[in-house]
Amino acid sequence: MKVSCPERIFVQVKAIDRDLNYSDTAQVKFGVVPDPRDLQIAALENELEERNRELDAELQDARAMQMSLMPKSPPRIKGIDVAGICEPATEVGGDYFTYFWLDVEKTELAIVLMDVTGHGMRAAATTFFANGMLQSESRNSRFPGAIMEQMHRSLQETLPRRAFVAMSFARLIPIAKR
């Protein structure tokens, strides 16, 4: 019969000789000595779990920030349907699209698609940077070529050598039906 305690194990045993005579029951006590590293391991596991929760929260914040760059609703243009959606493969990434009016009169619509090399936070950071440049440069010009040329110069001066931003920029000028 075995009785177990948190740190001790008691076992009752009987010995048998070669003539099959049983001895009296003896009780053997085993002590379990905890490994001092167990507490260390448990503390490290808790620390790792907490750090993972923090990183997950940061990634969710970054995802929310990235998704906030995307248009909330499509522009309303009579006779034309414009729509877009972006679903990054991971929490964050380098995919981006937007549309915005190039003029106050709302006669010229910009439609921009961007893809930044890589995945994760590095691509997302580059996307944030490129978005800021796009917003800034589009205030200075209404022409896609001029905007992209200035962005190209600035990105080339700023980004690491192996970072790339592929961008398509269309200017849509809806013509009213007569």
C-alpha cells in the first residue's frame, strides 16, 4: 500500500525468503527533495508569459494603428463604385491602400496602393513612414508623377538599402454624365 504526501512517500513492504516465508511489514519512507531550479523555472515561465502578453498587446495596438491608416469608408462618386479592404497576413505588415481627394472641390480622386518589402513591425514602420510622406507630398502637388518622384527621393535617402516600397498611384477625374 502506498500513501502519498506532498513531499514524502510512504511504502509498506514485506520481504519473502526462498522458502516463501513472509517477513513482518516494514514501512519505508522516501523524501522528495524539490529541485531548487523549479522555482527559478516557474518564475522564468511566468515572466515569459507576461512578456508574451505585453508583446501581443503591443502588436494589437500596432495593428489598430495600421488599420486606422486605411479609409473608413469609400468616396461617394455618382456612377462609380470604389471599395477596398486590407487584411495583413500577420498582425501588422507592409500592405496599404488609401483614397483621398486631391482638391478641395472633390473633382480629382487619388487611389493609392502600397506594398512594403518584408513583414511584421519593420514593414509596418516603413508603411507608417511612407503614409506620412504621401500625405505631406499630396498637399504640395496634385500630380501622381510629381508626388511619387518626391517620395522616391525621400525614401531612397531614408530607408535601408534592402527596403523597398512598391506603389501604384492613380488620379481619377470623374466626368459628370450629361
